[in-house]
Amino acid sequence: MGASVMVRILGVGMGPQHVTPEVAEALRTADYVLAAEKSDDDKLLALRRAIVRAHPGSRGPVEVVAVPDPQRDRSTGLTTPGYEAAVIDWHQARAAQYAAILQQRGGTAAFLVWGDPSLYDSTLRIVEKVRDLLTLNSVDLDFDVLPGVSAPQLLAARHRIVLHEVGHPVHITTGRRLQEAVAAGLDNIVAMLNPPPERLDFTGLHDWTMWWGANLGAAGERLVTGRLGAVTPAVAEARAAAEAQDGWVMDLFLLRKT
């Protein structure tokens, strides 16, 4: 193998205040940060830049290399297999772009991952695809992973709750698969990667208790809790308010049969 590159996958929670000393030190060792750019006014890219500025190295903040994000099929009518196929294609397109930059620039690159890289994030999968692509061009890629504060941790902290009852499990899934979890007999469920509430299937769950949060740790943070049937309108309003304030929205919730 000829040339080599190093990639550091860094969990950053939801902003500069959540970056651990370990992650901050790793960021300072990077030559540049690779970051997807989803629009001309990408608020999440701006937040990544703020993280980099908050944790500069001896030569100042690390360079952020913005990479235009490939288009993904986001049709509302996608089946679960169709959604998964669209995501795979999107990841492959991302990997090809990142591989080209890493091969050209070399050195040590960092990816700043919202929350923690282990939970509903595909950076690791994409970097593995990048490694395979670079291997074909005789470039050796190594990577490491450092954890960050996850969204479920923040949700529990903001609502001052434990995610599970004594001796009981918590199931973590996506909003798209919520009813699958209920059908399997699960009654303490964290749902992430959620569409707007009107596109979620809450059939049979209106007496369950919901602890909901959006943009946790950001300026537009919103929280709602109560019986699902009573708080659904408040969730829709809070979600819209969070997106209006921050320019983006990420929400999750805990649903428990009580």
C-alpha cells in the first residue's frame, strides 16, 4: 500500500458546549474537517464551524472543507425497503465524494458527528465505504472513533427522567418503525429520526405518556410531555417553532405505556 490517510470520527453532541476534552484534543490534531453542505445557508454546517472555532489548535481553528451533499430520495410515500435503498445510494454517493478529497489531500481528517457516532448515525458506515474505495487506489485509510453526548441522554436529562423503569428495558428505534415495536409487545420506546408528527402512526397509543424534545442543546430547544393524545398538537407547534428559530429540526421522544 502506498499513501495513507487518517480519519477521526468525533461525537460532538449538539454543539461546542457538549464537546468533551478528549474530542477537543482530537479535533486539534486534525488537518481539516470534512462536512456535508446541504444548502447555501446550511445552519448545521454553520454550527460545525462554531464547534471548530470554539476548540482551536495552536495554529487557530482547523479548516472546514464543505462538501456539497448528494441528493437523496425523500419521497413521503417510500416503503421501508425503498427508504433503506435510497439511504444506501445516498451513502455511496457521499463516500465517493469523500474518497476523492481524502485521496487528494491526505493527512488527518475529522468528521464531526451530531450526538454519538454509535446511535442512528451512518458516518462509520460511510467511512468504511470510503476505505474500500481508497484501497482500490492503493491508499490506506485508518480511523478511530470518540464518543459524544447522545440525543437520548439529552432527552432524559432535560425531562429529568430515567429512560426505563426499574429492571425494565428501553427500545430505541425510528419513528418509521414505531408500530413494529408496539406490535412486538414493547412498551417503553425511544423514537429517533422522526418526520413531522402528522406523518407518524400513533394508532392505539393516545393513552401512553410522551416525553418529547427537539433541537436539544440548541437555541431553539423545545420540550413537551404528557399523555400523547393530549399533547400531539403542542408537539407539532413546538417542532415548527424549533425549526423556525434554528433553521433545522431534529426531534425524538420517549413513549411509555403507563
